[in-house]
Amino acid sequence: MENFQAVKYLESLLGKTLRIHTTDARLFVGTFKCTDNDRNIILSTTHEYRYPAITEHEPANLTREDDYTATGVVKADMTSRYIGLVVVPGHYITKIELDEYSEKKNGNSQAQQA
């Protein structure tokens, strides 16, 4: 991808909801505001999610039927907190996802208002 194409793609992500995974197993979900050459990312209206401690999802602790999906995958409730504006350092980022679900949801609510 050439430089101008990369810039255009990043510009198309401005204002969209991103899910950023970090090396310490946290997940940040917020609105993409900007980035820099060091891959640092600034998100606004951000929520931070943490996976439960290992002991919280051992099989002995998952006795309710609704803790398992049809495929046998264990569902775990993540703890979260609102942190607002945040800079996620680029060297801690392991994965970035575009949260298309919230984009569709926002698009549907805007279409209903029109």
C-alpha cells in the first residue's frame, strides 16, 4: 500500500469505533481520533475491559448452564470502566479491530431519526 493510500485509509477510520487489544490482555473500545509515526493511538469516549483472573474461569467456577455456548466455548464476563480520552502506546498494541457492530447500530439509529 502506498503512503497516500495508507493516509486515506486512516482518514476513513477517523470517528469510527475501534477495539484495541494490548500486551497486558486489556481491551480498549473507543472513538478513533488520531495516530502518529510511532503507532500511538488516541481514542475518545473509551471503555477499558479486563479479562477475569485465571481462577475466575476454572471449570469448577463455571457451573451455570448459560456459561457455555453451543460450541463449548466458555463465556467470561469482562470487568470494564469508562476512562474517556486515552493514548494507547503503539508498542503495547497487539491487535486493532474496527467495531462494525456499533457502526451499523449508529447508522440505523441515525436513519431512523431522519
